[in-house]
Amino acid sequence: MTAGQQPTLDLVNNQLTSCAVRLRALMSEITDLHLQVVKLDVAGLEALGAAAADAADIKGKWDLIGTVAAVYFGQASTPAYNFDDALAPVRGGLTS
């Protein structure tokens, strides 16, 4: 017997459905949170206690993942841009 769950058509389809549902939920969450940050803008982030440079960086990173969500929902064209590299510092420098 081979260790682990062996692939079946049902397993592959269930994983696809699960990933698609989670991806949509995450893109919706990002869209909602990005809208809040857009409304705050850099000045609002500074009012929350961020230094000017940090506020601009935070806003910029939110704009990046907001663009990914906009691409997902068909509200933006796909840019030739490496979002993974751009967001690596936010993940603590972790790369794929």
C-alpha cells in the first residue's frame, strides 16, 4: 500500500472546487479590505499611528494585492508584474 491519499477523479475535482471557493472568498476579502485602506489613504494611516514612509508602503502593498483581486474579478487588465516578488517582504521575505 502506498502512503497518502491516492488521486482519484473525485479527489481532483473536490480539490479544484475547494481551491476555487477559497480563492473567490479571499479575493472578496481583499477587495473589501482594500476599499477600506483606499478610503483611509496615506493620511488616514498616518492618523492611525503609521510614520509617513510606512503609511505609503502599507498603502502601496494594499494596492498591489487589490490589483490582484481586481484582475481576478475582471476589473483590471493583467499587468506584466511579479506580485510574488513585490509582496515577499510582507511575508517576511519568504519566497516560493
